[in-house]
Amino acid sequence: MAVDVWGVVLLNVTSLVSLTLFPAGASLGLSTLFWDLAGVLGTILPAAYSVQLLLQESPAVHTLYDAVAHAGGETAGKFVVVCEWVNGMSFSVPMLQFTAVALAEALTHLGLPVSEDFATSGWYLASAVVAQMVLLTGFQMQSLDETMRWLLFLAAAGVLLPLVTLIVGSVTHGTMPPMHPHNTEGLFQPAAAAVMFGFGGIEVAAFHAKDSSPAAYQAAIGISAFLTIVMYALGQVSIAALVPQGEIDMSRGAIQALRVATGGSDILFAANCVLAAVGGLASALPWLHGPIQGMAQLAGEKEKTMIILQNAFGACLGVIFLCTPSSAAFWWLLSISACMTQSLHLVIYGSCLVGKRRDRGDVLILIGIVTSSCGLLLGLRPPDGTGITTKAFAPLVLGVLSLVCLAAWAVPSKRAGCTPLILGVPEPLRANDLEDLYLAACDTRGV
């Protein structure tokens, strides 16, 4: 999906600044601001530096796969593509669950005959996620080049307007959240992982900008990072001010906060829920559609075939709401996605270290390695109340990552026989290259 700089900014605002992740940071009170700062220093800066290095030193390539494969080898490039593909499926399902919850809450408060527990019904959530996957499959089957920008604007409205409601409501109906809230045992690790995960992906999205010059890349990163950090901080603190920390539901905390922020007005609350639902549905599309082109190119399949396969897997993931509590399913999928994001960053960092000369920039890459390793470990521990122990959850997540590695190894090589590139140092000429140069020279001279 090739978009310009402002399209990349909209993509980040709508996809990364998701109302689904605000409650995780809010559960930590004002101390979430520390994690926001850690996300900037430990995730955005190292990852942006590494991806820009790959982009700048490999001007002839136009995809993240090509850049990573050129610097770190074929397997590393394939892992990045497969990881992005699976990550899109795993994270889009919690976003669609949030959409389903928001719509159910809106129907309940519009006076329709809907029961109070309808929003958390397993049958409703599973059916809603599958139905949305079918709808998004139909969207993806169309040409999205012209309509993607409008979808991003629609998604941005679904994020920004409810966010304004939360901010205004926190001032009029909220109280200052504590720095160290009580009753957070078992929530600290996944909440911190979710906050860190929220900053992961800015640098990858900026790689898709049409203008791949360093100035355009830096502009996309800078604007996206600033807006993301500000919106995350405001959204998380607003929810923490509106809902007592011990009562925040990780999968629907934004809905809880909107109910308080609207001051008991059913119409205003329902309108915000509808906006949030439409925004969530529109922002799920870039998550699903973004990696499709790279995966189709890598697997040698038609894009429409990969779209059907991907969304069929996504619909299957939505069925887990039938057999697990909604909050448990939310955290299972979010933790898997967070771990894959950190694993993707580790591969990017490793490719840079393999493919570049040693210099002072290595310090920034090493910081990113430490931070992503910590994020990976944090994502392996589930919160209390999800119905699964750490001893069972960690092998589950590691098993998914192992399957991603196996898929990356099994997918046919696009660049067979490629060797890592030392960034900044030309590749040695091979015999075929010399022959091509000779033939080209003969052709220009009329021989």
C-alpha cells in the first residue's frame, strides 16, 4: 500500500492510536507517562533509525522485505513479511471485538430491547467479528488505492472525536488519577507491553511512503511520533481520571470512560460509540491490507487468494470468543501481536548490525534490542483473570512465533542465493554482472 507522507501520518493516527489500547496504559495511572517516554526512547528512535538506515543504504528497493533481505539475508526478510501478515490478523480481531462492543453499547442506550450483557455475549462477539471479516474481505477485493485515504479520514474521525469527548469529560467529571494505583497486581506486565506495542509500527508504516527520500521519511516519523505520543498520553490519563483503576476493563475501558464522560446523556454516549465503532472498522482495514501485497509477492500467489486466506484465519480467531471470556480472548490476541511486533523489531535490529559498519549508531540499535527483548518478555505473561497461567501462556505465544519462523523458512525464496549486504559498501561484481555490463557496452556502441 503506497501512500504519501500525510497518508502515513493518518495511518499511524488511526491504527496505532487505537481506543482499544488506551485502557491498558490507564490501568497504571499517571505512571503510564513514564512508559510513554520509554516507548519514545526505547522503541521509536531505535526502530526509526534502523529502518531509515535500511532505506537510505538500499535506494533501489521499495519494500521492507527487500530492505531487510538485502541487509540481513533472505530468511530475515521473509520472517518480517510473515510476521507482519500474522500480526495484522491477530491485532485486527481485538479491534473488531471493540467495534462489536461499541455497537452493542450504542444499541443498548438508544432504548432498543437489548440486554445489558449482550455486549459481552460470546455468540454475539464471535458472530460480529466473523461478519466484519467478511465485510472487510469485500472491501479488500476492490481497488483500494483511491478509497484508502477516505477510509483513513473516516477512521481518524472515529478516533479523534471520542478522544475529544474523553478529554473534555475528564476535566468536567473526572478526578486526578493516582501516580501508583492500587490493585494492579497481575496487570503491570501486560499493560506495559501494550503501551510499548502502541509505539511499534510507526517506522514500518513510514517505509510505505511514495517519496522515500530521507527528508520525507523523517517528516512522516516526526509528525506521526508527536501525534501518537500526545494522543496516547491524553487518552490514557483521561480514562484513568474517569474510571477507578481497579474497575477498568482492559477490553472495553474506553467505553466505560465514555459513559462517564458524556454525563449520562444516552444520545451523546451512543453517538460516540457509533463513531468509535466506525473508526475501529475503518482502521482495521490498513492492518489487514498492508502486509497482503508483500505476502502475495513472497508466496507467489494472487493478492485476492491471500486476502481470502488471511481473513478466513481472522474469522477463525474470532470464534475463540465462544469458548473464552471476552477479556481473556482480548489479551491472548493482543499479547501475541505485541510479541510478534517486538520480534519483528529484533530482526530489523539484527539485520542492521549484520549489514553495517560499526559506528556510534550501534548504541541506539543496542538500546532497541534491550527494549524489544524486555517487551517480548512482558508479553509472555498474561494478566490475572484470563483463565490461563504463565506456564501455559508462554509456550502458547512461543509456539505461535515458532510457526511464524517455520512459515518464513518454508516459503519459497524470492531472492535465491542472496548474501547479506554490507551497508554503504558496494556488493562485489559476479561473473554474470560482468557479462551483462559487457553486453550493455557493446549494445551502446553498435557492436
